[in-house]
Amino acid sequence: MYQLKLVRELGRSVRVIEAGSGVGGTWYWNRYPGARLDSESYSYQYSWDEELLAEWRWKEMFASQPELEAYYNRVADKHDLRRDIDFDTRVESMVFDEETDTWTLHSTEGRLYRARVVIMATGILSDPNFPKIPGLERFRGEWYHTSLWPDKDVDFTGKRIAVIGTGATGVQVIPEVAKTAGHLTVFQRTANWAVPLRNRPLSDEDMRRIRDEYPEMFPFLRGSFSGFLHTWDPTKSTDVSPEVRDARFEEAFSSPGFAKWIGLYNDLAYDAEANQIYCDFLADKIRERVDDPETAEKLIPNDHYFGTKRVPCETNYYETYNQDNVDLVLLKENPIREFTEKGIRTEQGELEVDMIILATGFDAFTGALTRLDIRGLGGQTLRDKWKDGPLTYLGMQVAGFPNFFIVGGPHGKGGHGNGPRCSEPVVEWVAQVVEDIFTHPWRRVEADPTAEQAWTTSVTDKAAGTLQATAKSIFFGDNIEGKPRVYVAYLGALPEFVDGLYDARKAGYRGFILS
Ligand code: NA7
């Protein structure tokens, strides 16, 4: 929506093509019970509308999906954005015409668009991952993917329900389902280091204080590593006494949000020994909260260090396993063979259920782009070009795909971390580039293949050998069967990334080919 506003302000004709029926992106699609932020609400809002900053009153420290969707609707209404958005329209193909230097886009609904410039704001977590388990079409009960949750109340009362997946989404939806389900069976492929969110309502006094801090908060966040309020402590955990360290761990554990991740000693991010000490601390916390020792051990990760996968934030997740109506099944011990008419057949037998919930995540970073038929110069498809992993220059462009920009995808910072904080400066840069394209005699702006190779190598080299590389994660495509194991995110800091974009433009579009 911010990109739309900026391009519109340039006086350019612009259409947003949106598959959903409403605004909000992630917060439109992920409407499952329990969906909420784990960045502080006020740190996550748009920074560019002072009136709205003064007007909007966040109800909770970590806003829920309905509050966020209401916020995005307010933004759309206030800035009259809907008139430039085609809702319920899903792009299926995009072809670059080398004669006219324009893109032709086709939607599944039969609509056709022509554009000089295409900006992909398709998100890094928007292509749902469906497990390759046969038979879902046979299942006679209800089934839902959390990221395609229907816009209606789904009743769990008294039902036998299975949830597959225990990532950031799974740990949010599981306690909600367990409240009223007759029986809930959770299928866990990998245990996660989930930590308490510690959400709370915000009082009028809180909001007054928070609003007073906006003038300092936004610049601080723009200069931070990933747009979060918490910052790593450069002190090494191994340089302080065990007493001081443990007290710090306890303090972080009882604090809200990511304080217990990126607010701690920095060596947890790179030193396996330091990290293991924190893992032991967290494992004890899980043991304290789960009554059955065998279940507790199943919920303690044994295959990755803390923070090497996305750390989910939870509310009563571990206590949920103390309920009589909840069971935990480890897929490593008892894999699912197929879905049946009545439920799920595992290696150990059939489980009859009324509802299956897939909390199985996304083909992250690349899926939203590679699922489209995107054809650049010489008819080359993006899917084919990226078959061994994505190639980008600055995460923004792909050689052979002129006038095509990605604001949130692989190798870039836009949309990653605290999403709005990281994407605002990127979207502003794209608006400047669009202005340049229309005010210069340029037909094409595209990545130079040499610069593309250098950027891609720098991104993947930076990740190689890190602690993060020791875990199977979405950052290496490990969650998707058949996806090449290549680092797809970006490990640098937000200011470094943004400065790189602006420097390249200032240096006459260094690394780009202008024609
Ligand atoms: P995640 O974090 O990718 O979690 C998906 C979960 O589903 C995770 O536990 C996966 O296990 C599990 N999964 C994925 N595929 C399968 C199959 N085939 N069978 C069984 N289990 C499977 O996605 P989320 O939606 O939870 O979170 C996405 C983002 O939302 C997150 O990064 C936050 O930014 C908010 P695995 O760990 O891969 O073994």
C-alpha cells in the first residue's frame, strides 16, 4: 500500500493486482485463531502518516490479526487506496515484450495488463506449503491451511482435530484449538525453541508514552539490524559469571517478545557453546511447564541450536500438553502415510478426525515468485533461472528481467525482520527508481549478470559456516521437498542493505544496465 501511495504521488498510472478480497497481505490471509504479531504493535505500524500515528490506539502490545486487518483497512480508506487496487485478481503469467519493452500480465480471471515497470510485493511467506502426503482430497471432514483460513468462524467445539506443524503458526493456533476441541492430536516433525510472548493490553497511559517516543523510535528502528526494538548485547555470555548470565536469562525470559532472543548476548548467535548453555536453560523451562516428563522431552529440540530457525513466540503453548484432550505425535517415530476418508493413516494405524489443520508454513522467500510463469528476455523463465537457487542483484533485480523489481524476496531485507520497518526504505528506493525510469530516456533497467553473480555469492558466502547454517530451516529451503539447499535470506543489517541500494543509485546505477 505504501508503494502504491508513493508511485501514485509521482503522478504515474499504477494498478495493484491483489489476489485477496481485501487489504492487509499476511494479515488478510492468516486469519486463524491465535494469529498475532511478535513484534511490538507500535514498532510495526507505518511510520509515514503522522495523523494516523496520533490517531491509532493499539489495544495490545502484540496485536492480533483482527486488529491488524482493521489497521490496514483504515490506512486504505484514509488514503483512498482501493481505487487503484484490483482485488480478487491473481496473476498467473508475466511476459516481457522485447519490441515494446513492456510487461504483459495475465490473471487467472482473464484480465490483461500492460506495464513499463512491475514491482513484485508478493511477500516472503505467502506461498502455502502443502505436505506431499497423498489423499487430502479423499478426506470427508473439514480441512484448513492456516494461511488460507476462511473468513468465517470455524467451530472446534467437541471435534476431533489434528494439527500438523509446530512452527510460529502452529504454536499460536494449537492452544486456541485445544480450548474447545473434543480431542486434539498434534503432529510434530521438529520441536522448536518457542518462548513466551508475554502479551498484555496497552493502557491509555502506555499509549501516551509510546506516542511520545515515536520521533526517536522510528529513526532508531531504521538504524537497527532488522527493525526490532530489541538489540543484541555485544557482551559475551562467556565473559560474565554464571550467576550474572542466569539472572539475565531469567530477566529476558519474563520480558515481552524477542527480548529473549535478540535482546540477549550476541554470542548466542554464533558461538555453539554459548548457545548450548541457553538451550539448556530453555529446556528446563519447558520441563517446568509440561507435567508429563516424556512429553516434555519430546517438545525439547535436539537437532538445532536456539535461534538458528525462526523462534516462535507462544502463549500457554507448553501448558496445552497438560490438557487431557491433547496428544503429541512425533512424525519421526510415526510418520503419516496418507490422508483417508476418515482421517490420517500413520505407520502405526488410522486416526479418525473431524478436522485437519495444516500449519505447515510456506515455500519461503522464492515460492511466491517461482510459482508464477514469469518470462524475461529470450523467453527465459524465472523458475528455470532459479532452479538451483535464486540469483539476484541487491535482492531487487534479476538479470534478463528488465524493469522488474522485487521489494520482498530472496537476498534482500525488504519484508524480512520487522516487515514494515525493513520494507519502508526499500519501497522508497523503488519509487525513486521508477521516477528515474520515467524521467530519463531509458527503456530498460536491469541487473548486470556480473553484479548479480557477485551479490548472490556474497549473500550465500556470508551464511556459509554460520551457526544458522547448521539447522534445517526455511532460510535454506529445507522445509520444502526437492528445493535446492541454498541460503535464500540476507544476513546483513538493515542500514547496510539500504545504504547499498542508495549508493548504487547515486553511483549512476552501479551494477545495473541502463538502456
Ligand atoms: P514454519 O515456521 O515453516 O513452520 C511450519 C511447520 O510445519 C514446521 O513445524 C514444519 O516442520 C512443519 N512441516 C512442514 N512441512 C511438513 C510436512 N510435510 N510434514 C509435517 N510437518 C511439516 O511456518 P509457520 O507458518 O509456522 O511460520 C511462518 C512464519 O510466520 C514465521 O517465519 C514467522 O515469521 C511467522 P519443520 O520444522 O520444517 O521440520
